[in-house]
Amino acid sequence: MDPKIKRKWLAALRSGEYVQGKGNLLSIEESGEHSFCCLGVLCDLHSRETGQKWEVKKYDNVFSGLYNVSRYLENCNILPSAVEKWAGDNIPNWTLADMNDNGKSFKTIANYIEKEI
């Protein structure tokens, strides 16, 4: 992994700037609250650096009402290959997604990234 991007990712995960969410790179509630999975934080850093935009669409579900679906480079819940390539490859996507979605904090995930990647 690119050391410069790794440092930025670790800082972002530890910053408190991002609310942690599960299941999607970025979730946006009707209230407007944003939450990210750890891989979504990396996508957001890519977005800030490259100017790529998140795509957010509103859908009306007859069972649950309005909801937002956000995508980054056509992906909702997996790390886009362009982001992985930008970050320098060797990112254990499924391990990190599993840690995130099973309740590990951003701090714990950052510690794992720092030691293992």
C-alpha cells in the first residue's frame, strides 16, 4: 500500500470526522446523516484527491419508504478497483469489510491496517 495514502487513511479513521456505518461504503439517512464503512472512508479520500463524485439516488420502496443509495465509481458496498489501484493494492477488502460490519471500531481497524498492511 502507498505509505502516503495509508497515513491519510489511518488519520481519517482515527479523526472522529467520519461516523461509522455498516453494509455500504456510504449510507445517507433521511435526516441527512452520513455514515461510512472503513472502505468508504478510503473512497472518500480518493474522491477528495481526484475530484470523483459520489452518486446518490433516492428510491421509493413501498415497504420502507424513501431511502438513499450511494455509489462510488459504480460500487455500493465493495472497494472500486480504481481506488484499490490508487491506494497501492494489497488491501484485504473482505477482511476489513468483515471487521467493520461485525462491530470493530475505526480505531481497531486502523490499528490492524497499521500493523498488517
